Amino acid sequence: MSAIAIDGDGDGTVPMAPRRAAAIGLLAYVLLSPLLARNTVVLCPFRRLTGHACPFCGLTRSVAALLAGDLRRSVASHPLGWALVVATLEVWLRPAEAMRMIATTRGAL
């Protein structure tokens, strides 16, 4: 079993570029989410094909509501929105540990 390299120099750190990209993406989402909330077009392919909500429908609304501080609306949109926020923060704040965990999990499969 081979180890997955986290970075090029082997010190276990992740370059700042992925963190900056994540921060810019999060900021863009927070700033644009009020505009996206008004969109009435169905973007979910599963829902578009079947007319039924898929397991992930509502997850984006749940995360947006949680980031806006509305826990009740977040849980009503999708009960696991908070888990996605926690997992994202874990990967963003401790990327080296997250990559090690992913590498360990892949080896177990």
C-alpha cells in the first residue's frame, strides 16, 4: 500500500493556494446566495428527471441558512446541513490531518 503525498516537500503541510481558493469560494457564495435564492429554475438533475426531491436537495439551502444564523430553517431544509459545515471547516482548518484520514480510509476499502 502506498501513501498519498500531501505536498511536494514532505513536511505534511498544504500550500496556501487551496485555502485561499476555498475562502474566495465561500465568500462568493455568501455574497451571491441572496441572488441565487430567487432562482426558480430546478438545477437538480434527479429532481428534473423524476419530479421527486433527491437526498441532497435542500442541502445548499440548509448550509446558507446555517451561515445566516437561522438554525431552525437550516434543519428544516436538510437535517445534515450542519454536518457538511463541520466537515468543510475540518478540511479547511486542518487539511493535512484530513488528507491523512482520507488516505487511511482509502487503504481500508
